[in-house]
Amino acid sequence: MPNFSVDVRTEADGSLVITPRDVLDAECAVQFRQTLVHAVRKLRPLRLIVDLAEVPTVDPINLGTLAALCDLADDHRVVVFLQNASAEIADDLRAAGVPSQRLRKPDRITA
């Protein structure tokens, strides 16, 4: 997985932001899934944001992972948003079962 990397950071409001960089395909599926599950089960932020701005495509395995993430997060009382997905990826996520209210564009609200 030479091109895959993921950044994890905590925002001032306590939100955990996970930003994968590059294609989400079978080569990175295990690492990506482990990062997401660890965030929900161990770190347990109030809000988890997966920022897809730098992801050009998502394969079916990772679409399923992101859909399952929503249910796992609900079970652990973590609010999940999938942010900055391209229109095509957003359509694929909805088709995979991700509720539309989980998809959002960048936050324009200032505190």
C-alpha cells in the first residue's frame, strides 16, 4: 500500500477527524477498517468525521466498511459524519446504505 495514508487528528471541539489520502481499495481495506474500529471502540469521541476530500474512489469493500461504521458508531454512541465526498462517492455511499444525513460538506458554522 505505497500510496495509502491516513491522518488522524482531534479538533478543538473534541471531534476526531480521520482523513484518508488516495484511493480506498482492497490494498488498504484492513488498515482503514482497523483505524475506524479503533476510533469508535477505543477512543470513543463524541463525533467522528471521516473527511473524504482527498479520496478519488472507494471500492465496494470500503463502501461497506463506511456503511458498517455508521451502525457500529451508533452502538457506541458516537456520531459519525462522512464529509467532503465527491458526488459520485456520495451516491455510492447512499447505495451502500449510508444515511444521507451522515453525508455533509465542510462545516461553515463558526463557534
